[in-house]
Amino acid sequence: MVHQVDDKVFDEQINKGGIVAVKYYADWCGSCKLFSPKFRRVSEEEEMQGITFLDVNAEQNEAARKRAGVDNLPFLAVFKDGELIEGSATSKEEYLRKMIDKAQQS
């Protein structure tokens, strides 16, 4: 399940601990829209239980955007226990999986 969040809820989710995968998007971003079903599908997989998945509108949530150093869209980031593990401007499902694996092993 993917949760749509604003700056305030983003901070709460990041700081509660555990692994959090974030997709930053903008309403005008076509690649963001194309990636959304993939991001949602990954979030629903059995092995992703216990990982929080968030959607953040990068244009409306500046604090969340700055926290990951978003420089292009779509942008994926993975946090663990409040710390940014990795972030990248990409819409590749396999890269999302690699970032989550990296967080799980750290």
C-alpha cells in the first residue's frame, strides 16, 4: 500500500524508524504517472511487508523534497531509521528493489 503524504506526515513516517521507500512526483510529470502502478505493485508484494511506501508531491512539499536532495522527477529515495540510504532520479523498478535491498542489509 502506498500512502500519499505531505511534509508533516512525511517527517512522522521517516522518523518512526524502519525502512521507508519514497516516490517523489509532480502532477505534470508523465514518467511519474507511468511509474505509479509499478511502485504500488512492489509495495503490495509479500516480501515488502514491514516497509512503508510513500508518495510525495515534490512541488507542494519542499521540506520532504530537500530531505532527499530531489533534483529531477520521478525521484526515488529509501530511508532507514530516519537516515537517507540512497536516492536517485529514476523510474526503474529494479533500481527501487536494489535500494530497498541495500537498506535491509545496512
